[in-house]
Amino acid sequence: MKQTDRVGVNAVEKIFIEQFGWIFREQAISDYGIDAHVEVTNDEEPLGRLLALQIKSGASFFKKNKVGNYVFYGKARHLRYWGRHALPVAIVLHNPETGETVWQRIEDSKIRHHKNDRWSIEIPPANVLDKSAKENLERGVSDITVYRRMRLMFDAPMMRELEGKNVFFVVEEWPNKSLGMRTTLVYFEDYVDNSPEYREERWQPTHSLGEYMAHNWPWVSYEYVEGPPFIDGSDECVGHEIRVELNEIGKAFLTLERFYEEGVEVGEDEYYGQHNDVDDEEDDWIYVDDVMIRIRDDD
């Protein structure tokens, strides 16, 4: 990720965490035009209601048109994907030079289509992404069932990478913070001397590893490598070192994904052309729409 893009993602994350009190999850493995999703909370309790975000950072996005609005131009393939997405999608623009951050929900009524497979959407400067936008953004976000489906869809690329490998997580807990469970470091084969393959920012207001794993990593089973960390309140951050593998949910999901992509191999029917225990020497057989029909000779 470019430095300008990183600045934008970090700025948007800070707004959602500090001003909204929502949970922000960046997509470590890039999705098709989705950079992160946010989860609505109630008194720091996650509600399983999500909004997907496309985040763009740079002063070049902040040029106004004749009516004084910013205009974002995109590719049609992204728009088609967002239209089929199970989550509502919002575009967020961040200006690293001024600190200005604005947003707009992706809706058909706001889209203008252009030649060469392009489209645009206007974003009023008044659509500032701060706590005043919380109520507006919260309207129309998805429910818990959509969240569970999307959790698996978002994590599908990582599931495929983890399948059949020796995988370790180090889940960082901040004992003295209300958002206790935060970062998950993902290691393949060896976590002692290697750098993590992925760094997943999945913050949750809990100090229970079981609750955290069930909510954020429902498709793995886990066990401690050497037992839970000792927490006496003096440590700023401790790590839960666990060995993980795909559980039945993860395996079943990948099986379905392969079915969706490849279909089912059709084998030859064992009975095809055979008529066991039937005296059919004098009968004729015909096929109608691949169904074998016997025409009896009663004479």
C-alpha cells in the first residue's frame, strides 16, 4: 500500500474508533474495491451491523465542480461489484494535506454513468466524516446474519492460505483498555523468529479470548501453545500465543466455495444401459431427454 493510502486508512480508522466508538477492520488481503468495514456498537458492545468502505486518499480527489461538490470517478467493474455486495458501501475521501475527510453512500440515485465504462458520484463538502455523521451512516447498515456471511467471505482468501499449513496467531490484549482485544498477528510455520505474514486489526471491547475468537475468527479452532499469558495489570500489552487450524465451519465454507467455482464432476451412471433381473430380450428401449423408457413387446 502506498504511503498516501496508508495515511488515509489510518485517518479514517481513527475517526471511527475515537468519534463513533465503532469497530474498524481493515482488509489485510485486498478485496475487490473494499478497503475496510466498520461495525456499529452500543456502549462498546458490537452489534453485528456492518458498513463496507472504499477509502481514497490524496489532494487530487478534492477538486470541486461548478456547484461546489467534490466528484469521485470510478470504474464500472467496481460499481457492479458493490451493487451485488451483501453490505452497504460508502466511499470515503481523505485529504492528507488539510486533514479533511468526507463520505458518500453508494446508491443508484447518486450515480452518473459516463462513456468508456466510467461513472461518477458527487460528495458535498458538508458530508464531513465526524461524529455528526454517525446517525446518518448507521441507517441501513446490515444485520448480524449478513455480518456472519460477510465475515466468511472477507476471510476466504486467508482461509485458502491457511489450509493445510502450520499456523500460529498471536492475539494482542491490552489489559488496561476497554477495547481489550486488538491486533491479531498471523504466522505460518514458525512465529518465534519470523515476521508475521499478516497483521489484522480486529478490535473488540472484551478481555475474553474465547469471545474474541468466536466473533472475529469463527472458522478456526485453536489451542494455546504454552498456556495463557500471565496478566497482573502492570503490562501494557500481552500476547495470546495460539496454534490454529480450520474448523468444520472453515472447511465447509471452502468446500462450498469450490462448488460455486467448479461445480460438481458428473460421473457415468453405473446402471446406464443395464436392466437387471428383467426379461427384456423381446422389448425395445428408447431414450427421451436422457431417460430410458422400456417399450414392452406383449405379442
